Amino acid sequence: MHTASRPAIVLTAALALGLTLPQPAGAHGDNLEVVITGHRDGHVLTEVTWENDGDPVDERVAALVSAVSADGSRTVGPWKLVRGARPVDWTTAEALPAGTWTVTVAAGHPGLGHAEERLTVAAVRATPAPSASHPSAPAPSTSRGPRGAGAAAPARPAPGPQQSSPVPDTSRSPTESHTVDAQDEGTWGPWLTTIGLAVASLVGAAAGIWIRRRRGGRR
């Protein structure tokens, strides 16, 4: 006794779903062309047209989507196809998990169609939340020259007490001394002249008195 494969089960379910829907008024043929074009964030993307003329399907497409992981340990679906942006676009409301999948689409209405494709869905990387606190940056070094970065310049020793040395007295230069002597002479000169004249007058008066007395005595 053989167990039916999963694609056969999906196709049978799609046919059963198609029998429950009303048949189209104008027939384009008996078969549909189903092409799996990829996925968008895990949502399977397909294009469904009439096989004989390539026209888009105006009616509701009854199709089931199922997927098996690469190692066969996981299965998803079956999911229904829903309309996409364009008339030929059909997709799934559900999304494939991250991993590599063998995707099968089986259509049963308004015609028969089948497609199979291998799709790989990348895992979504979580964006780390920005940290509120940032480590403070080290202060830039201001040292220059042959010292290493951040090395402080050695402190200079404080100057010790200076020994006192005899300082020559330059308060009066020879020129200044000569000028002072000249000024002294200029100050005392008139006084000396006056005193000399007074002394001379006194001497002259005394001499006159003495001469007069000598003359009076002779008489």
C-alpha cells in the first residue's frame, strides 16, 4: 500500500475546491499557467494566466500553496492564493519562515495548473535599540615633543634664595658729583663775596681810624 505524495494531495484538494465554484461563461481553455516568481518577505509571489492565450484570469483562482523545508523536517500550508497588484499577480496572505523551502502551487479552478519552485527566505536581523548613554571619550592629550602621549611635563624646581652680592653705590656718578659741587659753589659764591666786602670795609674803617688817631697824636 503506497502513501500518496503531498503535491498529489494538494492537487486533489484544489480540484475539489474548484468543483464547488461556478464555471466561467467564456472558456479560454482547460489549463492555467502558474509561475512562481519569488517571494516578498516570505509571501509567495506567483503569476497565473490562461495557458493557451496568456490572458489574465478574471475569475477567482482556486489554488493551494504548500511548502516543505530542505531537510523535510518542516511543512507549512496549505494556503490560498489571493490577488496581487496586477491582474496576473497572485500571492499568499501568510509568510514562509526563514529557511530554504520547496514551494508547490496546485490550481483547480477555473482550470488546472501546477508549479514548483525552491525559495530561500533570509532571517530578519533584529536592530539593536540605541543606547541612551554613551561612554565619554577620553580627553585629548595636549603634550607635545618627544614625551609619550599623555605624559605631563616635569615641574620646574622653585628658585632658591639668591646670595646677596655687594652692589656698588651708583647713586652719585662723577658727573652728578661735579654738578652738585658746581651747584654748591654757585650757591656760596655770593655769600663769600659779601663777607669779603664786609671784612674789607671793616679793615678799611679800622685802618682809617687808626691813621686818624696817629695824626691827632702828633699834633
